[in-house]
Amino acid sequence: MEITILHKDERKVNFLLEGVDVAFANALRRTMLTRLPSMAIDEVLILENTSVMYDEMLAHRLGLVPLTTVLEDYNLPEECDCEGKGCSLCQCTLTLEIEAEDDDKIVYSRDLSSQDPKVVPASGDIPLVKLAPRQRLIIETYAKLGKGVDNAKFQPVATVSYKYVPLVTVDKSKCDQCGDCVEVCAKNILKLEDDTIVTQNTLDCSLCEACVEECESGAITIDTKKNSFLFKIESTGALPPEEIVEKAAELLMERIQVALDFANSL
Ligand SMILES: [Zn+2]
């Protein structure tokens, strides 16, 4: 198995995974999506809400705010010594106390104040509710670690997808250099250069085969590379993208080991 990182920034990572079959690639994708824990607001105590938004909707919106997570700092509630009742080892309190004065006021995720500076909204610009003059919110919330398999708000990834690695070939003996394929390709994979069609940035190819349909002489063939996958991962901001991949791989290995131990015990 070989991994090549193609692009990485604060929120996204794109990499090429080679030497694995589709079942493994999909297991890794689903582990990132559903098994990797992250923090989210799970309990909301509304002490005062004079806004037009009713309590349940406000609680729902608070739950969907991605929170930065340090996995080592908190226990999963079901694995904590408190047996999920809630203690400082498995939950973090965030409060919201705000009042609009003489003008309307939009309450943003940045207005939440957290007891733990490491557990804060991943983006401060998420609007929660609009308050009219003199409307007020006093809310206490409890964030916990959870998994995407239980509720999508706990998913640390906004996008996790893979596609087959495209192989685009142009048979020069059949090509009549009409350039129609260049026009039809939305991803600019094909280019007319010195009277021949050449390929560029083939990893961007979406495998739509529009060029194959357009090419009357049948010079273009699109195929995919065996056992190679292009992954695109975008974090919600809860965890850095490289940590998402690393921890998901560890979790997958642990789960495979459980299956192996069971098989060996038979
Ligand atoms: Zn606890």
C-alpha cells in the first residue's frame, strides 16, 4: 500500500491510495464518516429564550455547530467512569448569554463561550438566530464526544469521497486532430499541441467520457487504474484532515484485529 499526498491545507487533504482493493478504500471512507469521534453539543439547557425561534430549533442549530476536538482530552461518555452521566472527563460546558440592545442582532457561533479553550466552534461565523431589540438568550450547553454512526452532527468530515484513477489515452494513428474532444472536455484534460492531441492533469478527469462520445474516429479511450483511488477529504474543522486519516486507519486496524482474533478463536 502506498499513499501520495497531492494537496493539503488546513481543512482539506487529497491523496492517492495505491495497492488496495475497493473494499478497503470504502472501509476507510466509512470509518472516517461514521466511527471517528468528534465533539458536538448534545444537551442544551435553555434558561431564557425570548427570540422568535423556538427552543427545539435553537437546540438543533447549536448541535450542528462543528467544535474543535482534542481526542486525547475527553472520554467517550459510554467509556467514561461516570457511566455517561456527564463529568469533566467526558463533557465540556459552553454558554451563551446575549441580549440585543436598540437594534436587531444576529447571534453567531463565536458568541458561545467555552469552559475549555480547546473546545470552541471551528468557525465563528455560523449564524444561530436573529434577535429583535431587547430579546435575550441565556443558554447552557454540554458538548460530548460522539460518533457519526449515532448522529451525523458528530461526523468530523464534511466530504469524504474517492474515485478511480483515470487513464486517458489518445491513439495518434486514429486521431484526425479535429479538436472536438478539447472543446467538449469540461475539465480541460485534452489539449491540441503541435497538431496532436495531448493529455494534461488527467487526475482531474471525472470519467464522464464526453470526449469518447464526441470522437468519431474512436481515438480516445478512458480506462481506470486497478487498485488505485483518489481520496478527497474535507474536515468540518473539528479535527485536522491528516489526523482524520491517521485515526481512522488506526480504528480500522483495531476493528480488523477484533475480527482476526475471533476467527483465530474458532
Ligand atoms: Zn464522564
